Amino acid sequence: MVDLSFTDTPLLSGADPTEGIVAAELAGRFVRLFIRTEDGVIFRDVPFRPFILLEDPALLDGFRHAVSIAPLSGPGTFRHLALFADWSECIAARDFLAKGTGYTTSAPATPYLFLSDPVHQHFLLSGSTFFKGIEFDTLRRLALDIETACAEGFEFSNPAREEDRILSIAVMEEGGYEEYLSAHEMSEKEMLERLTAIIRERDPDVIEGHNLFRFDLEYIRVRADRHGVRLRWGRDGSAPKVHPSRFTVAERIIDYPRWDIYGRSVIDTYFLLQIYDVSSRELESYGLKPAAIHFGLAAPGRVYLDRKAMDEAFRTDPQALRRYNLDDVRETLALSRLLSYPWFLQARIFPYSYQNCIIRGNATRINGLFLREYLRRGAAIPRPAEAGGTFEGGYTDVFGTGVLGPVVHCDVASLYPSIMLAYGLSPRRDHQGLFLPLLAQLREFRLAAKERARTAADPHQRDYFNALQQTFKVLINSFYGYLGTTIHTFSDVETAAEVARRGRELIQAVIDRLRRGGARPVEVDTDGIYFIPPPGTETREQQEALVKELSATLPEGIALEMDGRYRAIFSYKMKNYALLDHEGRITVRGSALRSRGIERYLRNFTSEAIRLLLTGEGEKIPLLRDDCTRLLQEHRIPIEDLARTETLREAPATYLLKVRQGKRNPSAAFEIALRSERSFRAGDQISYYVTGHGKGVTVYENCKPVSLYDPDSPDENTEFYLDKLDQLVKRLAPFFPGERTLFD
């Protein structure tokens, strides 16, 4: 069985065998390593020689500090390694080079290569990584969660408002330690001081939370500033360093205030959920409570409180608030245990800190492996490829729509990586031949984790290994994406195009064989095919034999696997479908069927309509639509299900100026903020609903905050919401049986 630790593989985890590193920080001419031992955490200062890669050492002629130049061998562009005495001199050299050459560090044709993270630089040259020789359970992880007040008339707390104080703070470790701080017993200042003392006493390696950066930590920072409390959370007694940052996952860009705490990592499970859902596409929400329910982590008797009930619970039922707050941190720890373990393993592999490993892109992390091994071998580094043209990607198609079934899903295990390995396709400038060996070892790891997920009897173990294999699936598939970029060291657009071409040919050949055998393909997406099996293959064993037979026709090293079998599929359009498995579970894929951008009542209608279609009860959909219409007309749908929630990304005054200058369009949330007697600030959230009469109203002129809704005098625009329902029904109607009755 494959070793899932990788600790003995220098190519993957670096050549330095130092064990137990849980943090690393710049310390003058040293890097300070924090090492967990049986007796606690010790620190060790190791020499640090920051570097810049150069085309020509003459570029530093005239530089006033001493510099050591080491030659690098091979055909790469950067053939000289310039080493400096400390980080400040390296920064000075960067500025000298930028001025002397006229190229910034990010310019495509720059004749030098500078890396801005000193810990990353040290790990590249030393071969050190986090967490060698220790297990996840030995990490000291402290989860925290806060509950806050909200001033009357507002829907969401804002730390800048004086009255929106912190009501309670819960902290917890998996070993059984927990502590609850309440404004009933302490002032807000005392709670913040005690929280700082807890972090100093418990000395966690990792501080965890859900939506930690954008809510809890930012809230704590603002409230601590108000009271003059210094958050001495670092292992050296320093306060956190906070600066604006950006996290990119798939097509989403998340701006957030990044916290760097000396000697500790900060892990946000909200980010982990985003990454997990890139490949799984199964989460309906990124909130903590829905995620805990989805993964089966919510304990029986778990307390749920609505945001509106928080202040009331604090006043009248403080024990309920206590249980709710502690349940939040308990679920955060459980969610982190499930989703952060793959990153714990990746931090053993990649030359980044634990915190940075999570937020770096897949291709960037892969590039770090190449740089580390090339530097270890003293090999010259090539310049990133010049921008190339576009090329055709994977093969996607849909061959049938509506409710079809039964269906089988088969896919080529790691299609593009398998093609690269089978045909020896690698970047031409990789003169050390690292690309394919790295890919082979990571692929072996992923397949081992996938097999353990398939055979695990414990559902939590199954989820754990599935999260692991999903993360590494994305990672190894990113080797193909890495080839197609133009910003990384060993990218190769022509090779990427060849990999994609062979992939299209292979999948099309499988489809042709399926058709010749009497199967009916329904949908194909790059590496997977949904098909209706031919007569005589109704059982799992028969279907597995069919896929195995197809797999035998593929080139050596490329395997077709049966990934699932389903009672039915609702095929809506390309990459948008729903599946009903043999246990009655429904999985919905595609933004057209489950977009989080539409109101909840429409999402609920879509989900129920899909369920009726897949279970053969589509004739009930007209009744479903009539029920929804009646509930709208009778004002019986909760206003929260009709509302939209938006965050004010700038001050209302700034918004107003931009609208007047024609630099942006009007927005309902901002118009509500401007009309309000209360002072809204950037960062405030506003939930609003549409008022007025008629389906064609201008929303920003006809909207009200949910907080002002009066159920005894409802004023939501029923015609507007009915029209949105009708538009949804019209898009789905071609798939409903007896669709004409919908509009009779």
C-alpha cells in the first residue's frame, strides 16, 4: 500500500530531514524554526542566505553590498545564483536591479528572478518543509468563534458601531480543553485580554475558525483597537500583522484581511470549503452549519440560533447562547480535521508555510517543487514561456436532455496526467527531467487515497479519504494547467495542446465503442461519460464488466473506471444535470440548476421540481407551481426566502459619487443605505426585498431592508416574484410531462 506520508521521498518533500517544524519565521540573518517535540515547542535558528536568480552577474555591478555568485549548470536562462547576507540586502538588490534594468520583478522579460517570501526562499534552498515526522493529531489546534450584538434597526453586526460589542467568545481544542467568555461576566476589554492570555497559555500551532479572516479576526481587531488592547498572539509576544490580501479559487476572487501571527498558522475553514467544492461541486452553502450537516458532523441536539435571536438569547437565555457558541467551535474543529488534513500533507511536500500552502494556486505550488530540485542540483532555471495562442481544450458534449436512465458514469482515471505519463509528454525546457517523475508519484498517491475512500467502512473515514483524493486530483490535473500557462518556469503551451488533442481522441473513441455496443451516451465532460447501458447489463457486476472491457482497449497506462451508477439523470444542458442514485439520494451539478445567486424560494422550487422529475412524479410539478404561486399571493413565503443579501464594498458616499460620475450602476443595497437614518459603513451587509407593483419595476428604486418588513402589513412585490417564478418554470417546462397544463 502506498505510504501517504511521503516523508521519505526527497523529490516530493525536500532533502532536509528536519522533523517537527510547525512554524518558520524570518529572524535577521536566520530563519527561526519552531519545532514540536514531546516536551513542547522549541525553536532553532538556522542560517539564511536569501537569493536572486540572474541572467548575468554583471547586472549587480555597482551594488554597494557584498554578494556571492554561484554558477548554475545547464541551458536555462537564469544561470547565476546571487546570495546575500540578509533579507534587507536582498530587498536592496531587488530595487537596484529594477532601477538598473528598467524591469519590475513581474515583467515577462525581466533578466532576474526574485521571490518575495523569505520562508519560501529558505525552504527552496534548504529542502525543509513543515510537519516531517509528526502526525496531524500532534498539532495543537485552537478553534475560536465569537458572537456579536447588532444595533436595533440593522441586520448585521459591524465592529465599527460602538453598540455592536462582542457578546461571547468560545475557544476549544480537540483534546477536551474548552473555555467560554461571556459579556455577562466580563467587559469586552476583559474578554479580549483573556483571549490573548489563552493563546499565550495554550500556545497553539494553528488558530482555526470559520470565516475567520473576514469576520471573527477583523471584528476582534477593531474592538481591541477601541479598547486599547494589544493582541500579543505571536510566539514572540508580538501583535499580528494585518494587511489586505486576495484569495483566488476557481473563478472566485475573495478579498480578505490577512493575518500573520508570528510562529503560528491561521487556517480558515471557509477557504477550505471553497477549495473542496471546486472539484466536488456538491455544497449548497459555504456556511458552517450547512457544511457540518452535509458532512455528518452536526451533533444530535446541536443548538441553532437565528441572527435575529442572538441579542434576545443573550438577554433571556444565556445558556442557549453558550451552547450555540461552543457548538460552533466544535463543528469548526471537526470540519478542519476533515478538510485540512490534505493540506497538512501538502505542507510536508511543498516549500511553503502551512498557511501559505493553502492560498497558493496549484500551478504555483507545482512550480515550487521544480525550483527546489533544480536549485538542489545546481541547475539553471529557464525563463517562463512567452505568451502563446489559445488551443482547443477537452471534449464536452450533451447527447440527450430530459430525464433518462438508468445511467452509468465512467471516467478515465486522471485523464491528462495519464496521457502525459503514457506518452511521455513533458515540458521541453525541463532539462533535468523532473516533470513526469513528480507527476507519477503524486498520481500514485491520489489513486491510493481514492481506493481507501472506496473501501472505507466508517463514513467519516470515507469522507476523509475522499477529501484527500479530491484535493490531489485537482493538484495532479493542474500539471496540465501548469503546462498551458505562460507565467510559470516550465510551462509549455504546445505540449499542453498535444495532451488535450490526445484526450479528445481517446474519449471520442470510448464513446464510439459504447455506441457500437448498444449503449447510449448522455453527456461527456473532458474525462467522464454518462451513458445508458445496453440491454443485458442491468446489474452492477455486468456494468463493471462492460467498463473493464472498454478499459482494456485503451493504451497501456490509461484506465477507464466505473465511477457511479444511477437510477436516473435529469440532463438540463451541458454541464448542468441532476442524478438520482439507487439509495434515493439526489446530486445536482451546474450553476444553472443550483445557483447561489438566486433567491431561496426559487432554489427550493428547483430542487423539489428536480426531485419530482427524477422520481417519476413530474405530473405533480404543476401543483408545486400552483402551491408556490398561492404562497406568494398569500404572503406566506418568509421574507428571508425572497430577499437578497449584499455587502457594501465601499462607503455609501463613495458609491454615490461614482454613480453621479457614471462610473458604476445604481445598487439596491446602497440606495437603502443612503435612505436610512442610520449610518452605514463599508463592510455592512444589507438584506433587501423588492416592493412596488408590477413585474417590471426598477429594483433599486423599489426595495426595502428585510429588517423593516412588517408581516402584518406585507408589501413585497408579489407580481415581481411571481414573474421570476414564471421565468424559471418556462426554462424548465420543456422537461415537464404535460407542460401545457402549466400555463392553462
